[in-house]
Amino acid sequence: MTHKENIVLKAQEIEEVQVWLNSSEGRETFAQISRSYHFKTIQIEERPQIHVLDSKYARGFAITYDEPLDEKTFPLLFLAFAQRVLALGYQQVSLDRKMEEINEQVKVTDKFYFKPPLKSLAENELISQLYGNISIEKISVNNQPNYLKVLATFYSDRLYQDPKPFDQFLDHLLETTNDGQN
């Protein structure tokens, strides 16, 4: 059994995530995730546990629900990642929830999907894909948070410029300054 529905965020939720992003707790959470990611790239495990995703046409990472994440910070982090992608100029295409019954367990996936903005092009100008299409997923199993996943998928079409370096995207996504916009 599978059910899919669209989600609409309330202004209060967006405001709450902005406050959290600018709080010491929010900055520390992002600092810990950034450390965990960079340690993982040199084969050192940290908390929260990070899984690096790297293929020819997609790059990203998944964060296991683990300390220091909790039932409050886990959904805030999901929304914070989305706010930071929007700050890069991306357009939100969708936000939906998919509920599936798998082996007598209920898996719920909340997913943001973003595309780079469309711009008028000069003749023979290639389309900018920024960092590619971005998806952000929050997965829960049996009402228990499980993991967050951020994935950038690239176009390999000759009409598109090469994507900007994924490390730049990560720097923006995981930065820890007070304004949350850099």
C-alpha cells in the first residue's frame, strides 16, 4: 500500500526554522554535521553518522537519526536545509509526503524537490544547472525518525553547463554563521 500527498508549510514553521538557524543550538547542530561529514570523507566515524553518496550523476549525503539530533532538531534540520537551498536561488518544485507499508512497517518520506531557476539565454548560451536538481528527504519508519538525505543530481545534456562544485554547495548548506544566508 502506498499513499502520496502534497504538504504546505505554515508561515510559523518557516519562522521557527529561521529562529533556530540563528540560535546557538542551530549553529552547533550544523557544525557537528559539517564535522561528521568531513570526518567521514577521511574514514573516521562521528555522530551523527553520515553516509556519503557519490556517483557519476549524483552527489549527496544521508544523516542517520542519532545524537545530537532529537525529535525537535530532526524536522528543523530538514526545513533548514530547504531554506538554505532556496537562498541559493533555487525554485521549489514540490513538497510531498509518501506513506508506504513495507514488510509490516510504515515508511513515511517527506521530500522537497528543487530545480535551478530558469533564465532567458542568449543564442548558443548553455543553461546553468547551478549544483543540479536538489532533493531533500526526511524518512521515518513506524513513526520513528530514521534519516535525512540530501542529493544533487546533475544534467549530462550538452545544453547545460557543468554543475558547480558540490563542495561549494556543501559549504553553503552546512555553514554556521549567524545570518544563515551565506
